[in-house]
Amino acid sequence: MNIVVLNRSDWLDERKVRLVDRRADHIRSVLRAAVGDSIRVGQLNGDLGQGRISALDADAVVLEVDLNQPPPPRHRFDIVLALPRPKVLRRLFRTVAEYGWPTFT
């Protein structure tokens, strides 16, 4: 994960977030983060920032979050496609979603 995406339900208060799902597993096992480490975080459909790990155990990861950067701007163009084969169309949906294009025709 490049950025840990935060949902509204993750917030404990205005500065702390508690993660107990696959994001917490990823922070522990893949990033191998420790208490005091900083990771990139972002609110779903909101701002970006840094999260400092304040507690880490087998059940949860608690982050102190500072969201101080606006999200990057959206692409200013649309994708126009002819109708591809269904297998290719599934791949295109994934690619379009990864790049964050808001619309395609």
C-alpha cells in the first residue's frame, strides 16, 4: 500500500485512528512498522497526510493522524473506448479505477 486509506468509522477522536482489519495486518507484516514510525495516510475522498504509530499489538494499530495535504487533482480528460471483448473490458475497468478517471465513455 502506498497510502493507508482511512474510513470515518476508523476514527477514535479528531487525531487518533484505530485499525483492526487487513490494513493493520499490512502495517505489521509488510511494512514491518514499529511504534513511532510514520506512514502515509489519507481520508477516503478527503485529505492526505502522515500517521505516526502510537500503539501496535496483535489486534490493532493506533495512529496519530495529521491530514494536512489536499488530494491530488483529478485528470482533466475522459477516456473514449470502442466496445472491447468482455475479458478486455474487465481489465480496462480495473486500470481506469487505478488511475482515478472519473468518467469514461
